[in-house]
Amino acid sequence: MRECEKALLAALMHEPAALAEVAGRLQPDSFSSFEAQVLFLGLRSTSSFDGLV
């Protein structure tokens, strides 16, 4: 996983509103690694995220 992906995912986990905004523009294949894709899909599937979108 690239460092920028790690930083983005870490920041978004602490800012649900930012997650909702960014996730609307990103797709799982936007990330270079399988691990980042899994984390992204996991974040998208959380109930707090679902309430924001």
C-alpha cells in the first residue's frame, strides 16, 4: 500500500463526513493494493458511513 493511501484511509476513519465526500468519488480500484481496497470496502460498509450517504 502506498503511503498516501495509508494516510488517506487513516484520516478518513477519523472524519466520517470526509469519508462520505471522498468515497463518493472513489472506487475500490482507485487504490493500488488489495489491502487498501479491502479497507475501503470495509469503511463503505459501516453503518456510520451508510447514514452519511
